[in-house]
Amino acid sequence: ADIISTVEFNHTGELLATGDKGGRVVIFQREQESKQQPQRRGEYNVYSTFQSHEPEFDYLKSLEIEEKINKIRWLPQHNAAYFLLSTNDKTVKLWKVSERDKRPEGYNLKDEDGRLRDPSMITTLRVPVLRPMDLMVEATPRRVFANAHTYHINSISVNSDYETYMSADDLRINLWNFEITNQSFNIVDIKPANMEELTEVITAAEFHPHHCNAFVYSSSKGTIRLCDMRASALCDRHAKFFEEPEDPSNRSFFSEIISSISDVKFSHSGRYILTRDYLTVKVWDLNMENRPMETYQVHDYLRSKLCSLYENDCIFDKFECVWNGSDSVIMTGSYNNFFRMFDRNTKRDVTLEASRENSKPRAVLKPRKVCVGGKRRKDEISVDSLDFSKKILHTAWHPSENIIAVAATNNLYIFQDKVN
Amino acid sequence: MFVRGLKRKCFDGEEDIEGTLAGIKAIPSYNLQRQSLLDMSLVKLQLCHMLVEPNLCRSVLIANTVRQIQEEMTQDGTWQMINTQSTGQTSLDRLVSTDILCRSSREQAEGKQVPGYSSFNKDFEDDQTQDSSETMSTSSSVQAPRNLQSNVWEMENPQESRGNFQKSLDQIFETLENKSPNSVEDLFSEVDNSYYDLDTMLTGMMSNTKMGHCDGLETFSSPTTATSNSNCKSDLNELDHIVEILVES
């Protein structure tokens, strides 16, 4: 199994897609709940697996293009088939996933194996009939949106008009129509005329969930810009600019690096933005640009270790963040296979671990605690014992229920609320 | 002033430095830390992957950090002072201080001795092949932007040093933009041929480095063996040591 690089529920939560470093997409489907086994409340089983992207070679630059899937985004469902967008560093693809449970039998010109029948042997005509067959799930690429990005794609986002979507790389954001693959509109371009002057890159971008003209993008300097596509074709001037003033007491050479935003997500309501930087998650009100509404510490005990984390490159890890369906809880990952949840109403938070060794299947997860110095209680783990190779970068929350998917390197964990 | 033991508990003052690191000038610890960070950042920028394009965000962040340090050092006036010390010994100390820098915060939190450091330092001092250490340190100062050397001659001119520094950063960005298989060779082209073994070792190390691979913060306690570079002579094992610590392979 390969390292999982993205996780995403579809709009109903019936399907869960994962992409991995090897360019594969695996889709899980939730079982229908059955009365016979009420405790098995809709578990997820593999529904479809396909190779989305292959490694490529850019001959002009003599560089490999990785097949790793950076993001998957589902389209809302209109008919029996499912559609999703998957992207690697350079190319976005639209995939159709459909079921086939019948096949035609009784052709005149060929027999059941597909071999052509001898025409002289055909004496009667018959009408082929559809007969049931074992369910087969097929994935077919319907569109390939290529050659539009010089830099590495970090985000894709489907617009609420369901006709367009955007793809963002380090310096540019492009707007696509689903039907047109040979051109896209460039809506944001922050590439300086002189690359020597480059000091800031785009790290994530997302469309507003309801307003098809608005989108946000975050930067490596810890800023978020809200843009309105009605204002001009090229949205280089933002409509709103969100930035928290720097805390002078916490200033260090690493301040900029840890302020770099690794993920940005609109709330389902469309009223708030959630951002993740290296040590915190922040909730911003769209109506207040000068500072976030709420700030939650994910793993502040790492603040004194920033030099080591810089040395081993962990400081550049890009953690994602998610809202729950009602926007009342936010979740993000950390190291040592820990992930954290923050309840915005009660202000309580919990640290949980995604690990086979430390919890049995179907057992309630035990809250974990990191001890920061002094005496370590039993069951606590000290900061220096944390395993920094076990990082939870990708998580997803079911759109309406309390079911979460957590990717821990090459394992996928699915947790749900305990049934009483 | 108390005579302190050799236990390297905290890196918190000049007396510790003088007691534990023989031969180093009593540089204030902040400057030392800052210089180590600068060296580390420069190495990170220059040791780029060859087959896959390096991450632009990471490169930009590291470059910004380097610029920040350089600006502060220019303001302080320490930029010129550091550059007059172009001996191999000082560069060696800078490498050592990277270790201190990254241990110090941890040890301050726990207040205990880390055994790995003393073994590392012992290897350094016991080794007869000072040549190899100097080889590494000289090449690392070559790998650093050329302004370090040029500043020896241009001490009066901080503006120009900034310009040279900027040029080196620009070069790095150009390299990032127009990646070609030869770019590593270009970056190392100033390195004397006698350092070829270092070159192969470094590139060999980078190909073995996994992205995001972290052994936890216990990176120095057990020196791992270097890559399967059979050409490494025994006197280059110390180089492996140093480079591993910088590159975290």
C-alpha cells in the first residue's frame, strides 16, 4: 500500500475517495445499514480502484512529474454515475465512476465469447436481451485538463455553479469550464516579472460554497485574500485581505515559516474561513480582516523545537484542516499519528491517536496527552518520544454525520461516533 | 566565574563555550546560533533534488529566512566580522554549533545530558584526519554564496555584499526555475576536483534521503552509517557524519 496523499468524502458521505503517492485512487462505499446487524452502522468497503495518474517525464526540463495525487474533489451527483476531479502536480482529470450490473446477451453476429460467428451458420435472427451480471464498477477518464500549470498544483475547487472549477499552483490560479479542456482562464497571477523578487507563494485556494463569484487563496506569508471575479478578469487585487498582526514577543527567524498557511477551508455556512499554519488552526470571520476570530493551539510544545524541525524539514509539513457538518467542530492532524479536534462551542479539545497498536477495532479511542516537561504521568507521552515520521496530514469529515477518515501514512482509519 | 564541568547541559553563556569547545573565540551565543542557521539554510537551498523539481514554497521560505538573517547581520555589523574568519577551524565550529543550537532548546526543557553529543564531539577531536574536516568545512564555505569570500575584500561595502548575496539567491532561484540535470554540477562547479568524493557522497546522500523522513529529535545520538558509497575512504567517514547532521539523511 502506498502513502495516502488525499482523502475526501463526496457530498452525501456515501463515498470516500483516497489518492495515493502511486497515482491510484481508491473509492470506498458505505454499506447499506441493515436491521440484522445494527451495530455495524454502515461500514465502508472498497468500491472502486483505478490508476488516475502515471509518472511522466518533462523532456524540456529533464524532470520527472510525480504521479502522486495531490487533491481529489467530488462533483455533486446528477445521475447514477459519480464524478470526481483528481490532480497531480501538473494535470487535472475528470473521472466518471459508474456501475454496470447488466449485460446484453444473444448477439447475432458474435457468440458469447465475442468471436465472430460464421455468417453461413446464422439461420435465425434474435433480439439481444439484457441479463443481470455481477456488479462491475468502472472508472473512465472523461476529461484531461493538461498543460496549464508551470508550477505544482496544490489545490482544486469545484465552483457552486457546478460548471466551472479552479486549479491553483504556487504562483497562479486558473479557472476551467468542465466541458473545455484546451483552454483555461488565468484569474490570479502573483509571479513577479523578475523571479529574483519572489518572496511569497500561493499555498491553497477554495471557492466560496454559495457565491460562485468569490474565492479565497492563502499564502506562505500567512495571509488570506478573498477575491471577487465580478470585479475584473484578473483578480490580482483582492476584495478582502486577512492577516493577523505579528506578535513581537514570539518573533524568531522561524516566524515566517510557521505562519505559512498550509490549508484553507470555508465553513459550510460560508461565513467563516478555517486556516492551518504550522502550530495553530484559526477561524476567521469573513467580515473581520484584521485578526482571526478564534485561534487553537495544535501542538504548541513544538515551539521550542523549531530549529530541529527546520533541520529535518518537518517544519515544512503541510497539514490540512476540516470542519464538521455543522461547523461546530474543527479537526486537524499532528505528529505521532495524533489528530486533534476542537469544539468551538464548548472550547474543549481532544487529542486522539490513529494507530493499530494502541487501540482495538471498535474500541472507543482513548484521549492522549503530550507532556511538556516535568513529571510525566502514566499514559502521557513526552515531546521527545514523539515520532515525527508518523504525521497525519490528511483528514476528512462526513458532511452530515460524525464519521471521520484519517490517513496515517499508508493506512486509512475510519472512526465514527459510538452508538449507545 | 565558576569552573564548570564538561557536562554540556545548557548552551547559555560564554563560559560554557570556552569550557567545552576548545579553540573557539568567545562569540556571543546568539550570533553563533544565527550563523549556524544561516549555514544550514544555505546547504538546504543548494542541495536540491535532481530528478524532481524542488518544492517552490519550501525554497522561498528558506530563502526568505536567509535574507532575514543576512539583513540582521548587516545591520549588526557582524556580517563583516564573521567573514574575516575564513579558516577551516571556524567553519568547523559553525558545524558543531548547529548541533548545539538544536540540542540546546531540548536540553533546556529536560535538563539532562545527551550522550550522543559527546561521542560526536569526541570523534571530531580524536580523529587524526583534520584534513577531512577541513575539506568539508572549506567546501561548505565555498558552497555558501560567494559573497562570503568576496566580502573579505569588500569589508567596507555592506551594500555590495548584499548585492552579491542577492545574486547568489537569484542564482538559486534561477536554478530552481530552469532545472536541468547539470545544475547540481553547476552549483558545485567551484568545488575543486579534489572534492569530487564529497560531491558524489552528497548527491548519493540526497538520493537516499526520503522526503519528510524524520527520526524524531534524537537525530544526533546515534550516528548512522553513511550511504552505500563504497568509495568512501575511512577518513571520509567523518564527513559523512557532518553531512548527515546537516542534511538529515
